[in-house]
Amino acid sequence: MTPAQLAILIGSILILLNFFGCFRPAAFGVALRKFPRSEPCGWVLMLAGTAWFVWIVQTTPLAEFEAFKRYFLIGFAVVGVSSCFFVKDFLAVRGLAIIVLLLAKVVIEKFRWLDTAWRLYPITLAYVWVIAGIFLTVSPWRLRDILEWKLANDDRIRAVCGVRMAMGVLLVILGLMVF
């Protein structure tokens, strides 16, 4: 995937996820409040994150640890799947944190060497995602508190979703015109 395609994809996802919040904030707030403790979302995100991480380990040369790669793959897969059974509390938040961290890795790898100052926009977003992913991994219950603040009233929901939609629009424009 090229940097332009990645920017368009991430921008489109940001736009789609926040479009509903701008025009139906009450329903968006109700749905988003359920997310942190949603087991189905947790299973999907955790298993997707586990599969993505195992694929990265499989395709990355590990130098001195190459002989142990098979055991790493099995161990990481067991930990990811076991989390779905034994760490059910805020599983969706933990799965989201994994996805966000892996997405940040891809963004930084793709945009690092582009010869334009605009590359700093997606890279900065990626580093914000890294901080958010670490924060959510360490204290997943805080997402519930953050969501309560962001979803306090319809105007705040519209404002937050509008800013994120604008970020997505900028990414799509950069993907189409710059990258």
C-alpha cells in the first residue's frame, strides 16, 4: 500500500466513524458509551490485533531469535486468544489499543521517508496514537471516563466528531494531492 492509499484509507475511516456523530449525536453517544465493555467488539478487536501482530512477527526477520520464532508465534497467539477468555474486563479497549499501536507502526513506516513537510501530519497523528495506545493499555478504564466527558452533550459530540472529520478530510486531501 502506498502512502497516498494509506492516507486516503485512514482519512476515510475517520470521516465515516465520525459522520454519524455529527448528524445524530444522541444515538452516537449511546452507542459509544457501550463500547468499553462490549465483549463482541472486544473479541473482534483483540483477535484482529493478535492476528496482525502474529503476521508482523512472522514476516519480520528476528536475527538471533530466528530459531525461536515458532515459539514466539505460538506464545503470542495463545496470549491474544487467552485474553479473550481471562481478561474480559475492558477487552474492547485493550483490543483497540493494540490496533492503534499497530496502525501507528504502519503509518510511521510508510511516511517516514517522504520528501514533503506534510508527512509530519500523519506521523504526528501516529505518535499521538502511540501515546493513546500505551495509555489505554495501562489504564483501559480511563477510556470510559474520557468518553463520558466527550459525550456529555450533543454540542460537544458534534464538536469532537467535527474535528476528527476535519482531520480525516485533510488526510484524504493530502493522499489525493500531495502523497
